[in-house]
Amino acid sequence: MLFCALLATSVGQSVMLTTLPSLGREASLSEFHIATIMSSSALIFALGTSVWSKVAKRAGFKRILMVGLAGYSLGTFAFASAWMAGFSGIIGGTNLFLALLFSRSMQSTIMSATPPSAVGYAVAISSPKARVSAISKVTSASSVGQIIGPAYAGLLVGFGLLAPLYSIVLLTLLALVLVYFKLPVLTPSSAQHSNANETVNEAPPSKIPYVFVVACVCVFCAMAMMQQSIGFFFIDFYSLSPVEGARLVGFAMMVSAVTSLSVQFFVVQKARVSTEAMIQVSLPLLVIAYILLFFQQSISMMYVAMAVMGLGMGMAYPSLAASATTYCTPAQQAKITGLITATTAMGYVVGPPVAALLYQYSIALPFLASAITIALITCIVFMTLRAVKHQNIAE
């Protein structure tokens, strides 16, 4: 049920990211308008997840998960309706931009309850040894959503650019109904019981988890720069129409999602390699993927780069998230869980506006910036893992 809830929202997010550049071009909005909508809503989402993570632990994960799904449905309807008003000529220019910005921001305020409640539920019912597998099972919904979403958008975009967005409302409402009737209630006291040692021998707060949180932020910041740019890149570099661009972007994201889901299922969830080994493999793979994107000169090379990126992302997020929650103290659990689930939004706060600025100088420059970002954080994470290993040996 947690998987289904995140799958519905992931499909919605994937559909939105696939169609947003084309929607912007159709409505005569600039790259900066689209970047501002993405980054401002992501900022609200990041702040919201931290708040909702604490609320969910007190009020119950299921209840807050339902709040998030309901908010996603209403927010998507309002966001799509704002686009409809723009295409119909009811509003335009600055008024359209403000309407889109407001509706998307309001949506982010409530839908930010979904990830922390779902991940918090998974953490609460799993042991530390099984945590990376549990997180992977839940968050693999993101990869499945990225597979379904672009194909879903590609099928419906022929009926109009807004058809995919409106249909997402029904999908998230269905997920809400399933959660209401099928997901067992995990009371706040039960969640606290899963961390029974929280009040016993409380250890001092550790700074190590924050390294993995920052790494997650950088991973999603790089991805945000790529996703902000790739739609416009297809349109400008290959001289495509907005609809054709949306379809090719959707397929490229689907290729990435397929490889991501494959590595999560066959490697991460089967626990064939350690968390540290997955981190050491996944981050360099991401660097390679963004370098390939920067130097690519054909659509086929673009798809190869996206496949490599999927391999890296499939291992990077669950292993970094599991490391952050493993190395934190029980008293830090709720805070770290909230931060981990907010990392996607944090990345999208910075990534889109930076990518939009770099895009004005060179349409491939955001890909290079992504590669440099991941390369730097890879060095920091590797040094942290080495320091932890030496500390464990010393003890």
C-alpha cells in the first residue's frame, strides 16, 4: 500500500516533469518561469516534509499519508486548471505565471505529507539490517512511476497537453481509497515502540548522517538540472515541436527508470552487495552519465547516458538514505527521516534556476554542472566512509 501511494504521486510528478517544458513553450512562458515554478514549489515541499515528518510520528503515519494524497489530488486539479485558463486566453503573461506558481505552491504544501509518512512507516516496521531493502521497496515506486509516467503522458498527450495532468487526479484519488481501506493503522505508540531504545542510553547526536543527507540533495540537484534542461534541449538542439519534445523526453526518462528499477530489484532489494559498496559504485556511475550527456551528439547517445544514470540512481538514493538512518541516533530518527524525504525537493529548489541560467550560455552546460556537483560530493562521501571504517576498527 505504501508502494501504491508513492507510485501514484510518482507517476504524477513524472507526467508533470515530462510535459512542463512543452506546456511552458505552448503558453509562451520562458525557461526562467518554468524554473521558478519548479524551484519555489520544491522549496515549500522541502520545508513541508520536515514538518509533516514530525506530525506523522505523533498523529499516525496512515492519517498523514491520506492527507498528502488528498492534497495532491486537489492541487493537481488546480494546477491543470490554471494551465487551461491560460490556453483558453482567460489569463496570460504575468497573471498566468502567478496563478501557476500559487496553485503549484499550495499543492506542495499538502502533498509534502506523503513521502515522510510512507518512508517513516517503512522505517518504523523494519529492523536496521532490513532497512535498506525496506526503503528500496517503498522508494522503488519512484522508478516505476518514471517508467509509467512518460509512457502514460506520451499516450494521452495526443488528446491535449493537459489530458495527462487531469487524469492524474483520478489516479491519486484511487490511491487514497486503497490506503484508507487496505493499509493497517500503525499507531504513534507502535512506531515509537519500534525504536524501543530511544529513551535508554541516549547517545549524543551524530554529524555523519548529515553527510549522506547532503549527498542526497546533490544527487537530486544534479537530476533537477538535467530534467529542467533536457526538455528544452530536445526542442532546441534537435529542432522539435513541443509535443515531439515531450514524447522524446518521456522516452528518455523511461529508459532511465527501467534501468533504475532493474538494479533496485536485482541488486538493492536482494542485498547482494553492502550499502557502502552500492554508494561507491553508484556515485561514479552518475558522474559518467552526466559527462556522456554533456558530450552527446545523437539521440542514441542520450539514451545510453540516461540508462547509465538510471543504474546510478537506482542504487544511490536507497543506499544513501539507509546510511543516513543507520548512522543517526534514535533521537535523531524523525529529523533525519524528514530530511531524507525532503532531499528531492531541496535539490529541485536549487537545480532548476541554476540550470535555466546556465542554459542561456550553453544548452549543454547544465549537464557539465551536474557532473561536477556529483564528482565533488563523491569525494566527500568516500572520505566519510573511510573515516567511519577507521573509527569502527579503532573501537
